[in-house]
Amino acid sequence: MSIVWIDMLSDDTSAAAGPSARIIDDPRVRHFHDPEKRAGKAIAESLGSEDAVAWDTYLFYASGSEWTDGPPAPIDWVHQLPSSWADPARFHTGDDLVEELHKAMKSLTGPQP
């Protein structure tokens, strides 16, 4: 799992990302700071927008997917973006967001024994 911290709000900085990153302290998780929004722009483009930045976006990829010249197309995604470019059917917040994230994860991992 990769988490990309993007400077979108005035308080978003590398220093601010550090404490948040420590909340998700797991050896399987890689954290990246992207102050130039490169990943966010590339991800937005992979989702169909030429001039947006994806942030507060949760992307799910098929096993073995690799980011080469650009990000692969996700097999599922959910967002918290009020932007007009992002699919409104994929907009979720609060408990609804948690439920949608669980559904997406279950669809990737299958039923648990």
C-alpha cells in the first residue's frame, strides 16, 4: 500500500504529514510526500481529467499492477472530492466512506475464512 501526502491546503507540508503518517505505521505501507502534486495530477489524468489533482482519493488496483510511465487504471476508486471532474457516484464521506472502502477491499480479497 502506498500513501501519497499532497500539499493541497495551506497547512499541508512535509512536517504536517509526518505525524499523520505515523498513525498508519505498518511495514507494508509506504508513505511519500508530493509537494509538486505530480502523483495527484497523474492519478487525476488516469481517472479522466486532464487538468485536475486527485487528493482524498482511495484507489484499488489489480494484483501485480505497476506504475510505469503513468499510473495504471484502478479497478475501483472512491473519493472525497467536491470537484466536478470526479465521478459523483464515487463520492463518500464518514461512515458511508468506511463502508465503501470495506466493499472495495472485500471485492479484491474475496471472502475471508
